[in-house]
Amino acid sequence: VQLVESGGGLVQAGGSLKLACAASGSTFSINAMGWYRQAPGKQREVVAGITSDGSRTNYADSVKGRFIVSRDNAKNTMYLQMNSLKPEDTAVYYCHAVSRGSRYWGQGTQVTVSS
């Protein structure tokens, strides 16, 4: 399984960005997926997760009500809609997938929120 993120960039506080994670390879075996982020000098933290069929999602408290995770299995793509962005959302965002008991990561995409 290979994961490639896109959609990061520079945005002003209060703005929006939409990240995408395109999966390739043995995509039929992918179960849960999610987004993580890592800010400079901090540990990687979970942002949002979504089940294989997209019926259930969960979010970190810090992004609840602002971020929405979704997936389109027909396109093998997961999304993260980020609204009302804050400077503290600045981080490298990573796509994560679980497949046959193994974990896979994308290379990350930088999100920078200016105040």
C-alpha cells in the first residue's frame, strides 16, 4: 500500500484547506484510515480516523467541530476538510492506513497557518 498526501499549503487563520490522501497498491485490503500531524518539536498526534466503509469517524478534541474526515473508496482517496484553521494547526500532516495488520504512512504534507 502506498499513500500520497496533497493539498497542504499556507493559509491565514480562519481559512480552510482540504487535504487528500490517494492510496495505491493493495487498496482492497485497506481497513481503517486516519490523519496524524506533527508540529516542530512535538510528537506525532492523531487528528482524525475513519472506518473502512466511512460510517464512523473520530476526532481529536482540538479539531472537533472544525475538521471533517471522509473517504471515497471508489477513488481510493481519503480527505480532510479543515475549517477555521488556527496557527496551532501548523504541522506536517500524515495519512495513515491499516491493511492486513500492518500500518502504512504517507510522506506528509505541510500545513502552515499564519496569524
